[in-house]
Amino acid sequence: MIARSTRPIHFEDYSGVNFERLVFAYHLRDGWRDLTWYGQTGSDMGRDIIGISPDDKDGRHTVIQCVNRTTLTLAKCKRDMAAAVAAPTGVPVAFKFVSRASVSAAARDKITAEAKKLGIDRTTIWSGTEFEENLRLRAEPLLRRFESGETFPDAAADLRKFVDDHPTLSDEEALTQMAAVFARPAFDTPFQQESSLPAFQQAIEDTVRALNTGIWRTREGDEIRRIPSIHHIKDAKKRAALLDVVREVDEIRRAFKRGLTDGSIEHCSCGDKDCPVFMVSAAACCELDRVRRRAIESFRRVANG
């Protein structure tokens, strides 16, 4: 066997703008929502990039600061965080530094402590090594294009189109991205006899559309990002199995609609037409949970098969 090694990425060879461009493209690929690239305007006020993490279900913004320098100093971090807090976007729920430098545990603790003083709840700090590992784990095709010298577009809108291009993805990579559509409350909130189900039916319909077309939207209709669709899957058996998954996801919507029709699911009687609470019978809870669990398990079998 031929021994192979992975060469480290030399972030120091890239300009500050190109480093920001790669960080922005990575977070687009990783499913972040409402990403705004302030850094390219030249007046970021401590906010190179702002977006909503896929893990944040409350829609609160995180500031991402890109530091392509030999060291990540506490003084710079304090300046950037203070500027971001004073910016019109207000105090972010989280702050993330992506640095090319190594960052000691002591430095991380000091930066986190300063963030707490400013009212920032969470702080994430990636060294160059950590950023590289996440790139290789979650955005290998993007990294290959970057390392091969393919020029990334300058504008954020053009970068979205660039990142949303999927011709080089393997089936495994495509399925990993498609799995993101199941990371939403419609698929993990427990059904109870008194449930908050705002736009539940719309969320299921949006998921079916995303799997079929690759266009993933919020329930308000805003596009989150483009993901691979069923038609990107090369293996015919996996593609056929995914079509079954789509039918099973749609069965969740049909089960919900049947419950509304037969009265086993009904809007609460408070009189507020915008109230998100529904009264769900025990039988309807079990049925909704059953069809939802079946759809999720079917997708996992395809993704892990």
C-alpha cells in the first residue's frame, strides 16, 4: 500500500478577504441561515459575518469574526466584541472567532470571560487546525475547489450560488447535507395532548419540497440555502429509497390533516385565531409519532446504508 499524508492548509498564503471568503462559504455549506457578510463592505464594526447557527432554534444571531493573523490577541478580541455589541445589530447571543493561529486554553478562558462581561452568552474559538478539521469533515468538496486554485466569487450572493453547486458531491456527502432538513422542531418536538404546532403542516410540506427540489425554505417562505435533491443521488437503489422517504414524510402531513378532519386534532378554544396550541387526542399523538418516526428511520437507513 502507498502511504498517503494530508498536507496542512497554509492559511497564511491567503489575504484577509480570501480567508473571510472561505469562512463565509464554509458556514453557507454548513447550513447557517441569514448569513450576512459585513466584512466585504469594509466597515464591519467587529462583525465580519453574522448568521444563525443550525443548532439555534430561537433564530438568534451569532457574530463570526475572521482573524487571519499569526496570533489571536485578547486586545483584538475585546475590541471586536465591544464594537459588535455597540453596532446597530445589538448584542449577539454568541460570538465565534475563526483564527489561523493556535489558541491556548488560557487565552480561550480570558476571551470567554470578556464576552460574558459584555452580555454575550456563548463563545466559540477555532484555531487554524480546528477550522481545517471542520472543513475536511463538513465541506471537503469546497476545500478541494479552494485548494485547487478555483477562484471564489467576490459577492455574497454569487458565493451562495457557488457553494450551492453540487456536481462533485458523492452520494454520502449529498445525503449528509440532505439530513439537515430533518433538524427542525417538526421532527423532534414531542407530541402531547396539548401541543404547540405553529405552521406544522407547512414545515412538513417545505421538507418534501426540499428533498424533491433542493430548495430549502423557512416556513415564512425565505430561502435558507440550496441542498442536494433526490435527483443528485447517483445510486438508483438509494434514489428509489429516498422517494419512499418523501412519501413517508408526506404521510405525516396527511395524518395531521386527517386528525383535523375527524376532530382528534383541534385548535384550542381560547378564541385567538393565531394561537399556536392544538388539542391532540392520545390516539392522534401515537399516530403522528409513529409516521414521523418511520420517516426519520427510513432516511437514516438510506444515509447509513
